[in-house]
Amino acid sequence: MSGCVSLQTMPDAPQAPAGQALRSSRIDRVRVGMTYREAAATMGEKTIIGYERPDPQSEACTPVTVNNPYRKEFLRMAGRSYDVFYYFTNIRKADGIISDDELTPLVFENNVLIGKGRDSLNKLKSP
């Protein structure tokens, strides 16, 4: 019996110990001060999240991908505008659902990255 790899976040992602989330090394290369274009080029337009074998008689596997950014949010706070782009960066639970804890937000103001991750987003949203 043969099969396809079931889960993978990206070709350059390190292997994580069992029970821990797989983390993309691409998000680690994104730095505050980058333009949206630079960050988007670093993250890529698609992320491979697994493989499927459409024909059980064949050995060929097809990658299952999600588009990046996976979700977008636009915030206006205290007279300032922010773009928040959520990138799929890890698998917490192999359940076929992409949940918020599997996405990493990148926060941009005037097309420049000012924050990365939930802590940066929460800090921005807190009064």
C-alpha cells in the first residue's frame, strides 16, 4: 500500500515534533519595515497544505493549496487606516478547517509592515 504525504505547510518548512504546529520559515523572513509587495513576495501566493491522490489506482499525488493572503481585513482606528493580511503559516489540527490560530496577521500602514503576529494586532486594537 502506498500513499501521499498528508500534511506540509511549505517546501522549506522545518519538521515539527509531534503535537506541535508546523511553522513556515517564510514568515520568519518577513520583517517590520518591508513594503506589502516585499512581504507578499516573501510569503508567496500559495501554500501547500497537503497532498491528495485523486485516482486510487495511480501513484500521482496532487498538491492541495490555499491562496495567500488567506484573508484580508481593513481597520480604521483613531483616524488611521490599516491593512491586515492573514497568511496561512501552520497546521494546528489536521481537520480540513483553516482556523484563526493557523493564520498569522501582517499589519500594514501606508503600505509598510508595522507589525507581525497576533500580539501586534491585539496591541493595535486595544484602546
